[in-house]
Amino acid sequence: MGKDGTTRYLHKEIFQRVGFLLQAANLVLKMDPNNIELCRHYIATMRLVAEKHVIRVHPYIKRSFCKKCNILLLPGKTAKIRSRSKSEPHTVITCKLCGTVKRFMWRKSHQLWIEKQEAWLSGKKS
């Protein structure tokens, strides 16, 4: 870590911008559900910023919008959420605008990459 603390939070402004764009899209859609185009613009800009700067976005954020039409998935407004257990228990999220389907399994053994110990940098030097 540098003396000025810059190496620890190298992409702090980028993460703040991504968070701001997500909050703005959420607020726009909650205040006026018919203002879909502005919400799409905010989400598309958020994705572009994250891809351009090659930052890893938290899985919770990735699951909160439709990857096909760039709209926030709000239950009842822009998304339909169901629980299924046909072959294996899972959650099905369907975008009401484009019909894209997302499925999330309920496996107890599954662990996200961000939750694994090897995903985190240690402060020790080797």
C-alpha cells in the first residue's frame, strides 16, 4: 500500500459511479414505472463503465437487472418471480418486457466466488 493510500482503493470512484447509476435507475423506475427508457439508459451506462474499467461487479447487482433489455427487475412491476421444484428446487425470474428467464438453483453446496477464501487478497506478503 502506498503512503497516500491510493493502491488499496484503486477503483473507488468507478465503484461509486456504478453504485450511483444503479440507485438512479432504481429511483427512476420506482417514481415513474412508465419511464423505462431512462432506466435502461442508466443500466446500460452502468454496464459500460464496469466493462470498460474491468471491475468485478457483485453478483447481487448482476442479478438485479435483465441482461437482454437492460431493465431493473422489480418484482411485480418489471419481473415475475416464482419458486419451482420440478427436478431441483430453484427460483425463476422472468422479465415482463422481453421474456428473458433467469434460473437460480438452491444448492446448499454452491458457493459464490466472492464468498470463497481464495477470492480475497491477503495483506501478507509472500
